[in-house]
Amino acid sequence: MRMILLGIQGCGKGTQADLLEKEFGWKHVNVGDLFRRHSENNTLLGQKARNYMEKGELVPDKLVFEVVLQELHNAKKGFILDGFPRNLEQMKFLLEKFTIDHVFLLDLDKNVAVKRISSRRHCQDCKLVYNLISRKPKKDGICDACGGKLVQRDDDVEEAVARRIEKFYQETGKVIDHFREQGNLIIINADDTLASIYSKIREYLS
Ligand code: AMP
């Protein structure tokens, strides 16, 4: 299985990809997470990517291809792409190397997305993602799973969020149009519960 999840920041792609990975064993490839890991480990790639990420800009394609390619070749059972491709060049790169079985768009209104992002938190230790409105921790500021501290992502601040959303419409919009024109885009309303979105994805897969 080779699948792409497209959607505006905060639409819940990552959560759905996690659920699919858990149930089916397809590798969840989250490009933003790969870069964050490189940045935390202060690798050369992480140092180069950090500047772009902090401002909400796209990291140059050359660096993106470097992190993505190895992950995809290692994903023997298949993959779920989250946060890639984000522009037409990345899409071409991907389609030249792999055939893709399904492309989903988790469709969410921009205002709802901004609200979700501003209430997004994650555990600084185990990285589990929470939302202060829809997926609250049992204890304020503390991770249910490991007791770690919940923090906000550096780029979930207003200015960077606005830039990321602008890039989504400008760049990823063209990727969405391409798959839509080819008749290959499955659109799912993402202003819904996690369980309902997941069951709709599963329905399409079966
Ligand atoms: P995300 O966690 O998906 O919101 O990604 C966080 C940041 O990582 C983005 O704002 C970009 O700076 C960078 N990034 C993630 N995926 C890509 C991609 N496919 N192309 C370029 N930059 C990316």
C-alpha cells in the first residue's frame, strides 16, 4: 500500500496516519517529524532545515528528497505519506519513483485549522499529540502516556502558522488540483471526529 494524505495543517493527517500504521503496519512517513528529529539531533541536514521551519517556509526540495527517499525505500510493507508532496516538483519526484494507490484530501476550513493548531500540544518526551479542545490530557499539561511535559511546537506560533497556511494554498493546492483533475482524489470532511474520519478512510480502502 502506498498512500498520500493531503490537507491543511491541523486537519489531522498525522493522527489518521498513526491509526493506519498501527492497524496495517504501513509506515507513517511524516516529513515534518523527520526534519524535527534532524534538528533536535543537530545534524547538518537539521541545521540547514531549521531556519526554514521556524519561519514556516518550505525546506528546499533537495533536502526534502534526501530525507524522504531512504524512508520510502525502507518501507517494505508500504507507506502513508504525511506532509509530502507539498509542491509540484515533489509530486513529480515521487510519481517518477513510485506508483501510488490512494490519494486522500482531509478537507478542513482555514479558520477551523487555525483554531486547532493554536490548541495543539505534544509531549516533549514521547511526542504524543494532544489538542486542548478535542483531545485533552487527563491532567493539565501532562502526558497521559508517559507523564512528560506538554509543550507547543516552535512553529505553531501565529506568524509561522500564517505562512505555512499560505504555502499550503499556494503550493500544495497545485498538487491537490493535479490529483483532482486526474480523478484520483478522495475527499473526506475533516471537520468530524477522529473515529468517523478513520472509518471513512477504511471504507475507501476496502
Ligand atoms: P509539518 O510538521 O508537516 O507542519 O512540517 C513542519 C515544517 O517542516 C514545515 O513548515 C516545513 O518547513 C518543513 N517541511 C515538512 N514537510 C515538507 C516538505 N514536503 N517540503 C518542504 N518542507 C517541508
